[in-house]
Amino acid sequence: MDSTKLLHPFVFYLSAALAIFRYLQTGFFSLRRIPILFTIVDTVISLYFRLCGLSPFTIDLDDQTTMHFWTSNHRRFNKPNLVMIHGYGGDARWQFVYQVGSLSQNFNLYVPDLLFFGQSSSKRSGRTDAFQARCLAECLKRFGVDRFSVYSISYGGFVAYRMAEICPEEVEKVVIVSSGVGSSDDQIEEQIKKIGRDPAEILLPKHPQDLRLLVNLSVYKCKPLRWLPDFFLQEFINALMFFAMARVASQVMVNHQRKEKLELLEHLLAKKALISLPILTQETLLVWGDQDNVFPVNLAYQLQRHLGPRSRVKIIKEMGHAANIESPDAVNDLITSFVLGRSKWDIPSDSEKFNFS
């Protein structure tokens, strides 16, 4: 086994031990029940990011808007810059924990919490993907990053697409994984009917059955919540809300900025995507799981036809929506080979499917 593949599990478990020791030392176990477990896991992930060479930064764009990032400690000029844009759900750390170790070896990483996720927030009225993209682009400018590629998943794909549109000189290449960019109104309505639930109830779960459905829709190979009792899942949901409230300064932003997230979702469901979607000038790689139950694989080919010859589709066999969780090594390999200067023709044909398991 390659030494780097041994290093990152070791670092992860080391960070776990450090986190547990820290909380034992401070006597935190005497305070709360299930939230303790969530806090430990949350801290372990933060420590892991630090041990991968990343540090947290917060940028106040103005007195209304704040964005939180994890960025590479040492920006090396022999490495390209990669912006990792997360999907709708938890913050960036939880969604990219299986990828930062590998990708940090080849890229200067910039990993933001999008507005209304994690520790990023805004009092402004903007809820569009274009607003997210403009704020993110301004933050990168303040970091002194003038050229970068973008890797995005799910909802992050909408933001990445807008970034590539409004920053054609800055954005070099685009990777979109399992996103609904370019979906028509009829396709969105058909998918909602197929799922049979209000998307808001699933994406912002309040009850264990909502969380189970969200996970079952996202993953294909396993059902990680199958054996967990409902009371545990409810405590987990409560813990998410508790720590979200604890992180924000304003008492108005309660329940993990739920109101703002609902407004983000309402915008996506209301927009006329196919009418106004521009054709990007950047080379674009579209990565999909062939068993995606959130954004079916036909949307990948539809978006490729819209983008034209500067785009390619890569299908991963027996993979669901959350490829970043189920098959991070495969996604990392595709990102690395695509962004690090290899020609788009080095990527296998979109007519082929590969099993990376």
C-alpha cells in the first residue's frame, strides 16, 4: 500500500485520540449527553483538517456578510489552487472529510462554508446561487487568489457554474459532481413526485424518518442508519440544531439558519434553469454515480450536450448521489488527473463506466 494511503488514516485516528483526551481533560462529559458525541466528532474533523495542513479563516465582506473558510497553511506556487464547494447539508468539513487528505497533497485548498451553512452568514436578502458565487469570488480575491479551479458537489454545482460564468478569467477548470444544474421545471417536478416528499422536509430534517430518507437517497452501497434507533437519530438532529445555534452570534439565526436555507431551496425550485443557463468557456468534467436517486444520471448527459465539446461525463458504476462519501478515492483521482494539466482526452470516454470499488 502506498505510504500516503497509510498516513491519512493514521492522522485521522491520532486526531480522534487528541480530541477525546481534550474533552476528558476539560471534564466536558459532565455537561451533556448525545451532544457530547457530536462535539467530539466535530472536533475530530477539525483537528484532522489541521493535521492535513489547513487552518480556519473568517472573512467579513462587509458588516452584513461573513464567510468561513478552511485554507492551506502554506500556499505553494508549484501547486494549483482548488476551491471545494460543498452541497446542501452540513458544513464543508463534514462533506469533504474523506477528500482533503489526498487533495491537499496536490493543491492549495480553499474550502468555504457557503452562506447560511456552517459558520457563514449574511443579513442581506440575496438567496441566489449568483449571490453565493459573487461573495465567494470576492473572498478569494481578498485571499490573493487570482487563478483557481473549482470542484463542487450537488448544490455546490449551481454555485460553481455561476462562478465560472462571472469569473471566466479566474476560473481555470470546473468539476461538477452529481448536481441538478440545467434541470427543467418538468424534470424537477417529476423527481419530487418520484421521491414523494417535500424536498424541504428531507433536506432540513426534523424527524428521524426524514433523516433516514435523506441518507437512503444519497448513498447506494450501504444503509448506514439501518441499525440506529430513532431516539439516537432524534438526539443527533437536536445536537445539530444545538451547536448551530451556539455558533452564531445573532439570536435571530436559530435552528441552523433554517429560514435562509429554505429560501435558498425555494429559489432553486423556482428558477428557469434551461432558459438562462450560459455555456461555459472552461473545460468541465461532470462526474455522476449511475445509481444517483437525487439527480438521475441522464442530467449529466443533458448538461454535457448543453456545454458542448469542452465538457466530458464520467460515470462511476454502482454509485449513488454522495460519491464524495461512498467513493472519495475515485473522485479524487478524477479531479487530480483533470485539473493537473492532463488533456481532457486522457479522461475515459463518457460511453464507458468504471467501477472504482
